[in-house]
Amino acid sequence: MELSAEQIQAVENGEAVSVTVQHTQCVLIRADIYERVKAILGIAEAYPLLDETFREGWEAPGMADYDRYDELKPQ
């Protein structure tokens, strides 16, 4: 695949470039930007763990301390 000078400049500037590969629409981005996006999207894999962690919610033992935060916080 060959990119035009305009497309190369766009990618170098961190912009996404739309390309078609054998009738498939694709988006070309720099590897460093892809890694950042991948890390953000990977957060969804942690949702089950977060749900389990906060299952008891505000009714969990110790959560009443948040009602007294100002009183309990170190001065």
C-alpha cells in the first residue's frame, strides 16, 4: 500500500487516515496512538472485577466513615 504525501503528513501529525484495503474500510493511525487507545479500551475488561469490588456499595462496612469524612480527615 502506498500513501500520498498528504496522507503521510497526516499520520506523522497524529491524525487518522481513512484507507480502503480490498473493499474494507480501515483507519490508519500511528502505533503510539494505537497503544494509547488500546489501553483505554482495555479498561472494559476490568469491569467485572470492579463490580465485584464494589458489590456491597455504600452499605458496605466502613462506608459510614464517608458520612463523617470532614470529622475524620487529618488536619
